[in-house]
Amino acid sequence: MAVVDMLRNRIHAIFSELIQLLALMFFAVNSNAETIHEERSKYRDITVTQVGERRCLLFNVHRGDRNQTCMMLDDPNRLVFDYTRMSFAGLLLQQAPQSILVIGLGGGSIPMTFADLFPSAQIDVIEIDDAVVKVAKEYFQFNESQNMRVFVGDGRPFIKRAGLRGEKYDYIVLDAFSGDYIPEHMLTREFLEEVKAIMTDESVLVANTFSTSRLYDHESVTYQRAFNEFYNFKLPTSGNRIIIAQLDLLPPREELVEASRRLEARLDKYGVNITDYPRRLTTRADWDMSRRELTDQYSPGNLLRGN
Amino acid sequence: MTIEMLGARILSPYFGGSLSVWGSIITIFMLALALGYLLGGRLSTRTPSATIYGLFFVGAALFALPIILLADSIMRPIMIYIEDARYGSLFASIFLFFIPTSILGMISPYSVRLMVDKEEHSGHMAGLLYFISTLGSALGTLGTSFYFVLWYEVNQILWGAVISLVLAGVAVLFFENTIKADVTVGSGGYAKK
């Protein structure tokens, strides 16, 4: 009897494994991710999905899915998206930031990578939605610590206050998105002037934007007026455009290449192919320079994007 | 409504674009209008005159000027002293919007008083006024959020609202004795603009 029971259990186990495997294949084929968590916050619907080892954070699922962040559970260091990897291109200009400011938490992969890279650096993260903070902690292995502080609030007043207090950051990442795009008050010239106030000559600013939209021209003109010149960084595989700016004149390309060689080994485990980046950074203007600059007085982002 | 729609735009550099900022603005506009309705109604019981009525428009325009001219000097200290963006935006809304909005609120009940000559017409007149002022609000909202912000700067739109109010007030004062009723109806449209 015992043998029969054992056999039955065995068959049972194999069967359930098979079903699991089939289910996984089904989901993979349909790219229909399994929802493991849903949350309604003040600002949006937050959904956490998982396909195999790939877990993603989505905002506003009903209005068109947009993966905010994904992580590989079996390789959590690995940065899944181009734009998160591209956010580290600023390291070419500032290789040892000691104070880092990230506006917009998402799944927390950018600040976590910074913490891993620079254990002694102070990292401040501003996130407007406390539900996102909660989800990042529960589902994306994000942790607060002495060196990693999260402030729930709007990025702009935070930066403005930091400026009034005379605080400076070595590395600033602008990655705030609400609904469809960057909030209008974080696209303006006045905002960029406030960001400049928390930068030193050694600081670097990295802003994540989209390369497709009519705002592209307006945004580029605004950044150009604020910083004179900046690196425009795009990858053929990504719809994102990363702006890299500093107060000083930008360094010559050879310096970037050199820096990328020094960084290569350290960034490898995150999937950041840094040696490929220097040749992609350009100061050439590929936008319509006659477009109007965005200011607090004139920033109809929503309306401009529609056309 | 034009001013209300721009309110978030004016406050966001200081207090952010969070939901609570919108909440502050709408709350203060509602409270100010409520107080305005009450005071306007009270005032209309004593010697109602088109002169006072016209002065409401001019007064609202004058008290709206700080929104254009003193925005930074009003909001900066508030932002510094009140860390919580919710209360910061609430106080900023009070200082910027409360007085002009209250005065605008006084216009509606006062209009009813000026236009009603027979008691049996009062419901009809009140209905007409609600119709006009709410229609004006709808147009102000639509125009501002769809077009004005695309064509003009925030302050230019505010100047437009201020000038409209002054013109409406002057028109009331000017035509006071001639075609009182018509002007009253005509200006009603600006009441909530």
C-alpha cells in the first residue's frame, strides 16, 4: 500500500508541476502577466504583475499599460529597462557622488543601484505617492536605511527648500512621472533654475524624458536656455531621451571614454553597458530651436502633447 | 473660474502639484463664494444701488491684482514657514484668492435684488442669474484650460480677467440710470469669471 501511496503522491506532484508549467507557458505566450497585487492610491492605480521571474510595477493599467519598473527576481541587481540603465550615464561626469537625489521612486531600482554602488553615499528619494513607497518596499526589495531616506511629497517644493537651505547634491536624477508625462511644474525654466541652485560645479543632472512628443522641442529649448549645453542621450532600443547636464562646460569625449573604461567592471552586474554610452552622447541639437521655452507662466504640457 | 483654473498653476511651483493643492484651492473658492453670497444678500437689503453693484466688479478686480503682482512675496514666506504642502497651499489660497472671490460671490445675490421688481418674478430672475453665471463659469473653465493657457502666459490671462471685471464695473456705473436691467444681465456673465 505504501508503495501505491508514494506513487500516487509522486504522480500528483508531477501533475501539479506540469499544470504550473503549462500556466507559466500560457502566460508567457500571451505575455499576459499574472497580477499579484493591486492598489488604489490617491493618484493612480498601482498594479504589480509577474511573469516567471520578471516582476513589474504598472501605473494606470486601464488607460494603457505602462511598465514603470521591472525587476528580475532571480537577478535583482540587473536593471531591466534601458532608461534605468541610461540614468547611470551621469557617472561618466561624476564618478563618485556622495550625495544623490532621486525624484520619483517607482520600484526603487535606481536608488537601490546607487546604494549598492556607493554604500557611503547619502541618497534622498522624493516620491509623491506613499502607496508607491509601500509597494516598492513590499514587492521590489526596496529598503530605507540611514543612508537611504524617502520623503513623501512633491519634488519641486523639496528642491526649492533644499536650495533655500543651501543644500547641494552631487548627482540628481529627475524621473517624476504623473499620469502620462512629467508634471508641468517640473518642466519649466524656473524649476531648472531651482535645480541648479542645489548643484555644485561637480554635480551632474540626469533627466529622463521621452524622445517622441511635441514637448521634446520645448523641453530641449528650456534645458538649453538653463544649461547652455547638455548631452542628449538616446539609444536605438529605447523611446527615452536622457538629458545630462552640469553647471560647468561639458568635458571632451575622450574623458568620457576614459571614465567609461574605469566604470565598466563595476557596472557590469547591473547590465549597464557603460562603454557603449560615450559615443551616444551628443550636444548636437536635433530639435526645433524656434520652439517656445516652458516657464511657470507658460507650460501647457498637456495641451502641447496632444498635437 | 478662470482664476480658479489658474490657481493650481500659480501654487504648484511652491506647493507642488499634489491632489491636496487642488483641494485647497477649491475649498477656499467655495468658502469665499459662500461668504460672498451671504454678504451680498445682506447688503442688498439696504438701499441697493447700481453704483455699489458696479463697485463690486471694480473691487474684485483690485483685490485680484496681488495674485499677479505679489504672488512670489506672498507664497515664498508661507512655503518657508509651513512645511506641510497641504496647509501651505491652504494658507496661500486664502491670502491670494479669498477676498476677490468673496467679492465676486456678492454679485449674484445683489443682482437678484436689482433685477427683481415683483415678488412673483423672483424665482424666474434667480433662475436666469444662476443660468448666466454658471454658464459663464463653464465657459471660463473651458476657455482657460483648453485654449488660454496655450495662447497666453498665466499673468496675461489674469490681466484679461481683471480688465474684463473693470470694464464690466465701469459699464454698470456708466449705464446705471439708462438701461439698468440689460446691463445687469449682461454683466452677470462675468460674475464668476
